[in-house]
Amino acid sequence: MSVLSTTFRALADPQIVYRINWLRAHAKKSRWTEESLLIPMEMKWTVNFFTNKAKEWQDIETASLTKGPRAYASKQCAMWRQLAERSIVLFNDCRVKYFIPYA
């Protein structure tokens, strides 16, 4: 009996095909479960990052002595604040549409 015929017979066995499909489906479910836990955290991290950047630029703005750097820092602070506010709105829209009961 050759190795090739044993392999072919193993692949032809329907139970093995069902087991492989079950393992693939189980792995996919596990990935989606993990993803559904990570996405809300990543949303929070994104908003926190934008808020911290706005605070950094606000501190630079208050520490600036001349008008040029102060104006640039003010513009950057407003941009990061706007990103934080916009992401909060968009993320809240997503959570309403795609509610996760256990999150």
C-alpha cells in the first residue's frame, strides 16, 4: 500500500471533511469574537489619542510667546479636538447600528 493511496482515502472520508470544515468555522467564530471585543477598545483608544494630542497642542499654545507659533498651535489643537468630537459621533452611530450585547 502506498502513501498516496492512504492520503487519498483519508481525504475522501466525509468525516474528515466535516471535521475540517467545523475547525475552520470554529476558528472564524473565535476570530470574530476576539474582534468584537477589540473594536470598542480601539474606539476608546482612538478618541483618547485625539484628545491627548489636543491637550498637548493646547499646552504648547499657552507656552508660546509669539503670535506665529501660538496661532499654529491653536490651529492644531482645534484640528485634534474636531477629530475627537467627530470620531465620538461616528463611533456612537456604529454602536447603535451594531449593538453588541455583552460589550
